[in-house]
Amino acid sequence: MAVLIVVFSHASNEHHDIVPGLHLQGVGKMGVWLFFVLSAFLLTRRLVEEFDAGKAPVGTILVRYGIHRLCRIFPLYLLVVFGHALWLGRGGEGMWYFFWRNALLLEGHREFWVIPVEVKYYAVMPLFCLLHVFLWRRRFVPALAVLGGIALGCSWHWALDAGNKNTLLLWPYFAIFAVGSLLAVMPPKLFRFWGSRGMTAGALILLLVPLFCILGHSTTVTMPRLYVWSPLLAVLWSSVLAFGLTHGRNLPMPVLSGLAAGTLRGVGRISFSIYLLHYPILKTLLAHPVLPGGLQGIASLVLVLFAAYFSWRFVEEPCILFGKQWGERVGHKGIYASFNRSAAE
């Protein structure tokens, strides 16, 4: 759902709605922030569990983590950045300048701004996991005090300059990531309360308020002002996520909603490819429509999904598998032995 919010919003930004009448211009950032919460939650939970299990040395776990992130993000990202450089018609030195600046995360062309921000959080998040497991002994109060205090400081500073958009700095978005990490280390009893039906119902109602205000072009809820409240939105999303993990598998679902859930899970699997590939496809097809208005948006979405699936199948999935295999080799024989075996093969 997070990536579909972005796709629908970007299509509306090009003055073509995917679904006629569903004008979502201006809500794409909410989808990105939701993805920040999700990624921080998943990676923090996984790393904390590995540290807590103690099945491998801390250094080995950290190296495996770095290998997995490297193989998960950069092969497809670099390929798409190079494609953008060609697509933008940048020849010679200009093209390579564009490529290397974005490849080294020194720039974030349009939708690429998300990648430097996420990579920076992925780099600092293991420190929180180490402190939580080995210093705080998995106690939630120290984690909440430290991570929450840093998040509040970052949010306060960002609130004073909320007009900037799509910055590559981490601290303006740190509180959003922090919500996901804190949810990952929340005690089971508190987690169940946080994901209770009452809490989640209230969170969904509050989440709909800024959405409808933006769609209604309200002057009281604008995107710069929503930036200030983005940590609160992340907190509300965390309640919905906790509900899904606590009750989702036990909810009775008709066949139709079950198919919809399966479709969304499939979209979620290829969401990284969708995010990186959707804009040039939408930009090209919506600028040169060949179908009636109502069908052009749907056809564009279908083409985005097909392109993302093939990207996942032939780029993402092999690279993820390679990263897992490479990471597994980092074990009792040492890191350098793993690199030597990879080079030999």
C-alpha cells in the first residue's frame, strides 16, 4: 500500500489519475513515511533477534547485515540510476557526473532522494540494536528514553525549517524511523495493547483527517505543515502495523478480500522495483496517451507492475540470493576466507 500511494500520487502530479476521479496529488510523502516505519521495524527486529540468539559473533552478524543491505539495494539502484542518466539524454561527461553523484548518494534525483536517507539510517540502526541487547538488556524504557529523546530533538529542529523538502539528510526523518525501531523492541504485552482494536480504530480515524484535508486542498493542512506532524503519523501507522501482526492472521476474510490481500502481498514483494521504475514509465506513457483517459492510467499501472516483476525476478531476487549465500559464508572460518572463496568461484 505504501508504494501504491506513491505511484498514484506521482500519476496525479502528472495530471493523470490512475483511477479516474481518484486524485491523490500531494499524498506521496505519506507513503514514503509509511515505508520508513516498515523498513525500520523489520530490520531492527531481525537484527535484535540475531544479537539476542547469540548464534554468531557480533562482528559476523554485522558483516552479514552489511552484505545483505548492499546486495538488496545497490545492484538494482545503480542499474536504474544509469538508465535514468541515459533517459534524461545526458551524454558524455554530464551523464557520468549525474550517475556517479547519485550512485555515491551525494545527490538524490527526484524519487532517488529516499535511498540516501534510508542507507544512512541502516548504517546507524545497528548501534541502537547493540545497545538494546547488550547494555539495556532488552528493557524498553531505556530504548524509549534514548531513541525517543533523539527523535524529539531532531523533530524540534526540523519543525523550525519544515519548508525544505526531499533533503538527503537523515535527521529530518529520524523520528519516523525511530517509531519503527521502537515498535520492533516493544514488550509483547505493550505490543498487543498498541495493536488492539480500539487503538487501531482511533489511529485509522486520525490518519484519515490529514488525507482528506490534503485531497480537499485545505489551507489548514498543507504538506509543509504535515512535515511537522510526520512523527505523529508514524506513531499512528505503528498501531495499525501492530494490529496486523497481532490479529491479521485471525481475521475472517471473504474470498474477494483474500485475493486482494494476496495481490497486495505480491505488490509488496516487488515494491522496491516499483518505486525505482514507476516514474519514467508513468512520465512517458501519461505524456503520450494512446488509450481513452480512463484506461490510460490503469494500463500505465499494469505496465509498471509488469516491469517491476521482471526487475524483481531477474535483478533483485538473484542479488538477494547472492547476498544471503555470501553472508552465510561469513562464519567460523572468518571474513577474509569468505571473500577468497567468492573470488575463487
